[in-house]
Amino acid sequence: MDERNKDEEQDVKKKKYIVPEEIELEEGVEFRRVYDWLPYTYWRILRVMKELGWDMIQIWQGYKANRRPGYCEKYRIVEHETGRVIREEVTIYQIQKAFAYAEIPLEDKQTEKYQREKLLIAAGEKEKWKQHPANEKVWNPAAKEFYMKYVKEDPPDGEPETEETKPE
């Protein structure tokens, strides 16, 4: 660094900005806060993409890719209906910046519902989710319907029906 640069740096430090106590604005003009980035969650991003009719497809970066320093998952943004690629190799950070620039709300009804449930649980007004006992089957209704097509109803209590014991 030479002497000339030192003088320039000192001049910058000496400058003081005077901020007026009141700012007068014309009628109808108002301040608006614009963010460069907002902390959208992965799930919020997926909901916004669904509203826009887009899909976010993760790009395979190789085995053990996430072990290198600076790794960031990349996605391909595709139109759901046509399959047309909108943007190639986008990171979550870039998507968050784009959504903030477009002023997409950070929270929606789904987020508010989840936060409300967390508050009710913390206040003791709602029970936490309880795990089902291991021996109790929990069926997905569609899976149960599909499964039951191919399985006969259990025989009544007593002896199981076989070809030998089947009444004629």
C-alpha cells in the first residue's frame, strides 16, 4: 500500500453524514422496505413453486458431493404442465433472493397453522403427537383398499378354513 491510498482511506473515515430528524415526503409517497434476501424454508419454497405451476428437481452432483467444502444442492426449475426448463442449476439461496425481490410473503396460511399448533402445544392446550404402538397397524386408506381387494376377509373365530375343513 502506498501513501496515496492511506490518505484516501483517512478522508473516507472523516466524512460524517448528517441525518435529518424529519423527512418531508410528497403526498402519496411512502417508504417501502425491500429485502435482498429472506429466510424462506424449503417447504415454503415448494408451496410457492406449486402455486406458480413449477417443479423443483434436484440435480445429481455425484456420490459424496456434499462432503466437499462449499457444497450447495442445485435444482432445475421446470414447468409442471409442459416440462419446459425455466432455470438450470439454481441453489436455494438464489431462489430465496428471487422470492424476496418479487416480494413473495415469507409466511402463508400453512406456516401460520403450524406456528399456531406449536404455540398451543407449548401452552399445554393441545397434546403432542403420540407414536402408535408398534403392533398397531396404521393404514393409508388407499393402500388398505388396494390390499383388501386381494386378501380374503379373516375367517370367523374358530378353525381357519382350508380345503379339507371347508363345509360342502
